[in-house]
Amino acid sequence: MNPVEAHYDRDPAREWERLARHRTEFAVTCRVLDEHLPAPPGHILDVGGGPGRYALHLSRLGYRVTLLDLSRRSLDLALELATAEGIYLPPPIQGDATALPADFTEQFDAVLLLGPLYHLPEAADRLAAVREAYRVLRPGGYVFAAFITRFAPLRDVATHSPQWILDNPDRARQLLAEGTNLADESSAFPNPYFARPEEITPLMETGGFTTLALQGCEGIVAGHEEAVNALEGAAWAAWVALNDRLGREPSLYGAADHLLYSGQRPKSRGQVKDLSY
């Protein structure tokens, strides 16, 4: 079994709960989607959407969302949660971001890649996933792709396991140099790829997309969000708006844990650029 599939199958609720804990990431991402998506209805493909946080959110707004993920148990949980809430979710599909169903060509108004690209350590696989997203979009459709930044895992170990850099010097050097920290399927985060901010736009444009925006999802609170995420009402809304604005500041890209790319397939039916990456 793919180690990423095994990881998410073991605890499918973990990702659902993660976005409840990391409310800023979810809220800022939703603001970006609202800014760029055409008004509902429309057909959205959520690739790697796990238990369906974004799929259910967009379904509530009136979009039709097809959810696709490696993890069968995550998809089952998404369907269970949708049913409990009375939301119609088309039957989720177990599949791979690098090889989407052949009959999906030009079927969607938007594609979400909010998980797969940071579980594809090979550059060729990341580009394949981007090109598959391009293929299944209608001309003029939108793509939203999430990346974990190169420095995010070091902030995490500084908080939770500061001894790690001494216990794992080779892995620490590999992480900084290559963005990878490969481990077996029992790892807390298998087959990761942590991107440098400057590589994201070239990757997406090589896949054929026109860039609309790049921004950090956490703004200035990455690693310091616990008190903010406990807020409600006007104070919460003010911090979401501030982090949305500051997340667009290029000088802060590397300080975010997640970077979100927004792009568009050109409206003309030209070919995807045939460039190496």
C-alpha cells in the first residue's frame, strides 16, 4: 500500500480535526476560494481532499464537488459527515493525483490540489499532478494548490522535538537541501516534500497555468496561532482579514507554514507547455 494512503487510512479523522485546530489556514484558504471562484453552481474537483473539509464547505455554498483521494477510509468519513449534515456529495472516488480518470478531461470549473503536492517528493510527479489538473479543467477554469514551505517542519520540531536536529543530522541536512524527509509508512508525515517559495510559480506555469496569486495561509501567526484560533466574533474576523492581507506579502512567504497558489487555465485551448521542470 502507498505509505501516504496507509497513513491517512489509519486515522481519517485526524485531517478533519487538524483544520479545526488550525482555523487560520482554513479561513484564509476559504477567503481565497471565495475571491476567485465563479459564483455557484459550478463543478469542482477536490483532489486529495481527504475527509472533505473543503468539499463540504463548498457544497454548502451551492457548488457540486467531486472528492478524490488515495485514502478509502477518508472518503468514507467524508460521505458519512455529508450524510449526517444532509449535504449531497457525489460518490467520492479513490484515485491518484498524478493519474486522474481519463473521462474527466475538461469537466471541471475548478480543481483543488490542497494536499497532494506536499506528498510527492519527486519533481516529475508534482508536475504530473499539475498537468492532470490542467487537463481536467475547462478552459478558463481555476486551480488552487497548497504547498508546505521548506522551513515549516523546522518550526514544528523547534516547538515539539528540539533534540531532533541533533538526533537526525543527515535528515535535517537533506530536509534543508532537498525538501525531503523520507520515512516509512509509520511516519507521522510520510513521503513529504517541502517547497521553497520561489519554485512554486514556475512549477504551476510549466503546467500551463496563468498565475493569479500566491500567499501564505497563516499570515504572521504560523507557529503562534493558538490564542488567535481560540477567538470568536469581531476579533477572529479581524485576525483572519489581517493574515489574509499579510499572507500576500512576499517577504513573509517563507514564514508561512502553507503557501496557496491560485491560477487559471487560459481560456484559449492552447497546448500545455512542453517544458522540463
